[in-house]
Amino acid sequence: MEERARLFVQKHGRKPGLGVLLVGDDAASHVYVNNKMRAAEGAGFYSRTDRLAASSSTDDVLCAVDALNDDPNIDGFIVQLPLPSQVNTQAVLLRIDVKKDADGLHPTNLGAVLMGQGGVQPCTPRGCMRLLAETGIALRGKKAVVIGRSHIVGRPIAAMLLDADATVTLCHSRTQDLATEVAMADVVIAAVGRPGLVRGEWLKPGAIVIDVGINRVGDKLCGDVDFESASQRASFITPVPGGVGPMTIAMLLQNTLELGESKAP
Ligand code: GUN
């Protein structure tokens, strides 16, 4: 990424620029945003973080989005979620310039991804697909079980797995007999936010397991998969922390750089 950022500077006479809008004082969001900005600066990006109070209105947030839309030094930016409950998240995501949507959460980008027609891929799903590619195992015809139906992870990754010709089952909190669904899967992607939900005993031996969950239990972070038991059965498994999280940040930088490169010089 550093090398691509250097080439960008040579070509454009400025660093690639990543912006983040952070509203309120959600402790986890502050940690995520600090990690993202540290990574951006370490990779040779210009970074801009705008912070708004937890009491901000939808209009306040829309104004802050406009400022990032209009900043010529920003190639891509994200609005860290969740937003405080009084803010209309959908209206905010709609306001993001589609060409600066580094998170791929604008409905136009998300719609294109769901339709298999390009669009900026959301960072976590893109990171999961990258991790799957690194295993060297072809997804065509494989059975993938995705647990979690969020707009940010579950739904887009299900679409991306379908595009890779996997047979996809999208499970969620109302799925009956999750263990039976998981037992048939060659690939399991857990993204529900329930610590240790997926047990090693459920897994088909040799399954590939990607754990998107980040749950705080006491003073420790753990995933949606019980790593101890699952690592005995899986052929590949991502740890929490240190698995999908860093990959999501890497994909955020990649999306930002690609948005900058696709702009007219
Ligand atoms: N909150 C938790 N993860 C994410 C993410 O990847 N993007 C945004 N915008 N908010 C998040």
C-alpha cells in the first residue's frame, strides 16, 4: 500500500486522502477510528478526522458530510457507524458522494454490489473475500454459510460469495437450528455479534472459518466463533483480534486509493 501511495503522490502531486466522520462518544468507534487513521498515516495517506458531539442533529451530520464531499484533498471518506439514535443514518449515507464512498455503504454502491455490477465493495466483505482468496481454495460450488444479515457485512458478502459461484445460505438470529446449517458449510462467515456462538463441534472438518465478530467480554475481545474448539476442526480460521479487523482497514485504504485513482487528473 505504501508503494501505491508513493506512486499516487508522483502522479497527483499530493497524498491520497482519507476522511472519517465520527459522531458521539461510542468507545469502540473511537478505537476503530484511531486504528484506521494511524494505518492511513503509516501508509503515506493524508487523513482528516471530523468529530461531532453525540447530541448532533441529522442536519449537523449532513453539513459535515457536505464538507468532506467538497474537500479536494479527500479521495474517500467514511461515516463511522453506529450514529446516535436521533440521527437519520439512511439520510446520511445517501448524502455521501458516491465517488468518495470509501466504505461502499451508499445505496448506489451497495445496490451495484448486490446486483453483481461493480460498485465500491464494503471494506469488511472485501477483506473476507481477500482472506478466502489467500487460502487458494476455489469457491465455485462450495457451500458457504453467512451468519448475520447486516447491510454492512452479511448481505454484501452473501452477494459477493454468490458472484464467486458459491452456494450461499444467509442465517440470522431467527434461523432455526443454526448448528445443522453450519455443519454443511465448507465456508463459515460469522458476523452477528454474539460471543462464542459458533462451536467447533458444529463445523464440518476442514471448514474455512472467518470470524467478523468483535465482542467485549470483561476486559477481553472475542469473536462470534469459539476459537479454542473451532481451531481444532477448521482448515483455516481467523483470530479475534488480529484477523478480519486489520484486513478491513487495509481494504479501506485500498478503496480510498482506487477512488482517488479513478478521478480525472
Ligand atoms: N462500524 C463498525 N465497523 C464499521 C465499518 O467498517 N464502517 C463504518 N462506517 N462503521 C463501522
